[in-house]
Amino acid sequence: MVEKIIITSDSTTDLSPELIERYGIKTLPMGITLGDKMYRDGVDITPDDIYEHQRKFGELPKTCATNVGECADFFKPFVEGGYSVVHFTISAEMSSTYSNAVLAAEDFDNVYVVDTRNLSTGGGLLLLAACDMIKEGKSAKEIAEECRKLAEYVDASFVIDSLEYLYKGGRCSALSVLGANFLKLKPCIEVKGGVMGVGKKYRGKYGEVLKQYAEDRLADKADIVPTRVFITHAGCDSEVVESIVDLVKSKGIFNEVFVTRAGCTVSSHCGANTLGVLFIRNSKV
């Protein structure tokens, strides 16, 4: 009997509605607290709502992990429908969502939880790789095991235009903000070992900085898996995004180039005018 497998994730993987429909992926919304109200990521709140609230009130949202009960309720209908579930979550270092999903999965025989060690389309890359593995005939258990290993090869980074959100969220010091603003620095935020850290610091106009950043990330073509790349941004100007899309395509590296909008989680951490080029490498990151 052929195993029926469904790929699921929390809402932090930032796949577009078109990709979610194309691959039949199901998502469990994270909670977003803004002001005194709780919202569901991507359901009744958008990143633009977050930016507008911050502009008006100077207040950032708080992200809330899906709890054990929510995860169990999410898994149950798929299992009852005869599916094995491979579920992906944001890095365990960034949220308790992973541990809660693992606890919920203990009530089922065929739910496998994968810590992406990432956020945004860094996790999305693993989701699509899992979908490819279904077509290759791999079992749900094999897919989960291979994706846990593959997580170490995901190259995920973003360049942010302003440190304001990171500062207000307690992720960098006032001195860092002052220095960055004075020197007009645009830091590259890299995800390594499941956590965000500062990589190269660029200087100059944001559009030009992004071009140099993309050139840097794609410099070693031999180390890049050519299957697909994500250009994921948080409300960047369309002309700026298109310039990076054109640059990436001009390299002739990737079979598919996807452009996606960052969801509420990345937007809560980094703010508007954030853009990343994310892909999988042949060597560990």
C-alpha cells in the first residue's frame, strides 16, 4: 500500500499562496499579539498592519508559539484521513513551537516533526525539498530524517535597511544603532546553528547594497544547489526587488527563482525594507 504523505508547517516559512497551492502544503498560523489583541499570522494580520501600528504607536508585536493542543488539533484530521504528516517548524532556538509540536506528535504514530533550524524561506526550502522527496517515493520517516540533515546546508540571510526593529525588540544595543546610523551601515543577518547573527556589514544606498550582497552570496557557484532560490523581502520597493531578481537570474545558476513576501514573524524581527537571497549549498553552512 502506497503511503499517503502530507507536508505541513507553521506559518513562518513564508511560501507564497501559489506555492502552497502548487505543492499542497498545509500551514498552522502562529499567534501575533499587537496592542491588546491576538491575531493569526497571515489570516487576520499582515506585515503592513504591523508596520502601520509601529508607525502610529511605536509598539512592536510579539510572536506566540502554537501550543501543544493547537498542534494536536492541526495534525488530527490529516492522520484520521490516512496521511502520514511531516511537519516543519521555525528553529527551536527562536520559538517553543518545535517542542510543542514534538509533544503533540507523541499522540500519533505517523507524525514526524522537523526543526528547520531556520526561519522564513530558509524553512521553505526544506518544505519544497520534502515535496520533491515524496515524488521520489521516499517514506515520511525518510523525508523527515533527510530534511533534518539538509537543514545544515541552507544558506539563509537578509540585509536590513534599519536596526530600529532589532533594537526595539532587544536584539541589539542602542550604541550599535547609533554607530550603524552614523556610518550608514546595512548589516547582513545570517542564520547559523538555528540563531540569527550579524555577518558582513555593508555601507551605502540600500538598493546598491543589496546588489553587492547578492553578488557576495552567489559568488561560489560550484557550492550552490541549482534547484531553486528564494528572493524574500519585507515590503521593499518593487523596482529594488526586480533589480535583485534580474541580477540573480543573470547568473544562470538556478532552475527556479521564486519571489516571496516575508510574513509577520520576519517583519516583527527586522521591519520593512529587509531582503534576502536564500538557497541550499553543497557544503554545510
